[in-house]
Amino acid sequence: MRRFLPLLGVLAVLSSAVSAQPRVLGYHAWWMQDSWKDYDLELYDKLLFFEFSVDGTGAVHERHGWPDAWQPMIQAVHGAGGKVAPTFAILDPVVFSSVLGSADARGRLEETVMEMVRAGDADGAHLNFEVFEASTPAARAGFTQLVRRLRARLKDWRPDAELTVFLPGFDHGEAYDEVALADAADYLVVQGYDMHWLTAPTAGPVAPVRGWNGASWEGITARYAALGVDPADIVMAVPYFGYEWPVTGPASGASTRGEGVPITYATVSPDLLPLIRISALDRGRTHGVMRDPTTDSPYYTYQGADGWYQGWYEDDRSLDAKYRFVRERGLGGVAVFLLGYDGGLLEPGLRRTFGR
């Protein structure tokens, strides 16, 4: 028996390495319709169907055809060995406080989530409750209570079902109990973008790995580490979009003259995205691509009829740095937001780093 012990040790190490393989998640938005047919579904551990808005009573009124219209997608993901989870969203701080601070509203939401998960033969649920203002103590505690109860019910229904929770990179309003939520959920999806946002005072990288006064992946992960959250419980959300801002001049990080507009990496059909018609690839070809020396993030700048404009986004090169960061820091994986905004051009980079 002794001669087999080294072999058993090797197998244990290999088993640990397999279990530590970073997850690859992708958000598929309902407005992207059947573009899921173009995804490399075998690459993704889970597809997060985005999104069902929750009102102030905890109810969901618009279901975007779920589950019947999405059965082909659900079956295709399952056939590729992946999971599907519907995403439930609260983006309004008033709704956040009214739902999570009320036992009745939480109960209504809990029942709705369970009903929709069962109806779609889904593999759990994803909660995207995203606020940046302070919330009430009752709402802060209520969120954790909801996650604990909902996860327990999902596990009772199906032991391999998962409940995941989206959290912002920074919580200046202290709306969340991150440590308790990490313990209550299967794992967290942490926002790794919007370091510069639509109404930001300056243009700049959307998802910098480092620099920029700590508004970066290094700053986010340092914050969660200081809180005591296990890095393996953190899946970083990466953007396949960016922003273009009107700015005061051509210098990198120039002050903005007004609100920006979202841009996609590649051109997306106007039938899917009629209001987002700017492609970073097209702009880069026309105006040239520059790089931030600190983050390697790509950007372009040009002078229009009414002044200067600057657009920042992510490409294969800057995303590769983030994927390497995930592996080097022992993080739980990445979640692409949103699939299809790249026209499939960024999937090979995902596969190079995380391919199954």
C-alpha cells in the first residue's frame, strides 16, 4: 500500500487544481435575442440571463418571454455542459431599501425567484442589486437574510443549484455586508468596470488593472481582501463595452464636457442595439488607437465639429492582462458583460486563458 501513497498525493494535487479552475460566466441580455447561437457555449460554465427588473413590492412584471421563448437557449447551454441562471435586478436605491427592508417584499421576491427558476429548469439564480448610495440598516441586513433563505431553498430543490450575488467594486455608501453575503452565497460576481462611468468628471479607462488612484482591479481586490473575503469566492465582471465622452482636449484622461455614451467593442446589428451605434473597433481604425502607459487600456481621441471626443474600452490585449490577474491572484474567475457586444472577436482570448 505504501508504494501507492505518492500516486494518491499526485491525484489529490491534480484534483485540487481542477477544482481551482477559474469559472467563466457570461451575461446574455434579452435584447440580444438569439445571438446566443453564435457563442462558443462550451467555453462558459454559466450563462446569466439578463435581466428581470424587481419593483418596490418585490414583484417581477416583465419576463421577456421567460421561460418558453428561451427554452432552445437553455437546452443548448445544458447540452454544452453549462448552467443557466436568471438575473434579478434592482438598480434603484429606493427600490433597494423598500424591498430588502420589508419582510413581505422579500418573501414575495423569494417566491418569484423560485417559481421562475423552476419554470425554466434553470440551475439557480443571480441577484444583481446594484446601488451606490447608503441604504437603511434594515435593507442591509435584509439582503443577507434574503440570500441565506433563497440559497437554502434552491439547495433543497436541487443540490447543485447555485445562488450568486453581484456586488460593486467599492461600497462608499456601505449598503452591503460583503463578508456575510460572501458566506451566504455560492460566490460573488464583483463589478470590475465603470471606474470611469457615463457621467464621470474625466475620461479614462473603464476597467484598469492598476493605477488611477486605486480605482482599479488592484484596489478592488485589496479592499475585499481587507474585509476577509476569500479570493476564490470573487468572480470579476469584465466589460465588452466602453464609453465615449465629449472632452476639453486631446490629452489622456481629459475633463469631460458632458455625459458620455456607451460604445460596443464590435459593430452590433441595429435590430439588437438601435441606440448604441458606436463601435470601438471602427473608431480605432478611423482615429488610431493609443494606450494608457499604466494600465495598457486602449483609447482613441478625435476632434469633432463641436470639440474633442475620447473613447475608452477593452480589447484582446487589455483583457488578457485582466485574465492573467485573475489567475495570479487566485480569483474565482471572470464574468463577461455583455456577451455579443464583441461580435465573437474576444472569445478566443477567453479560451486561450481559461479554455476547457
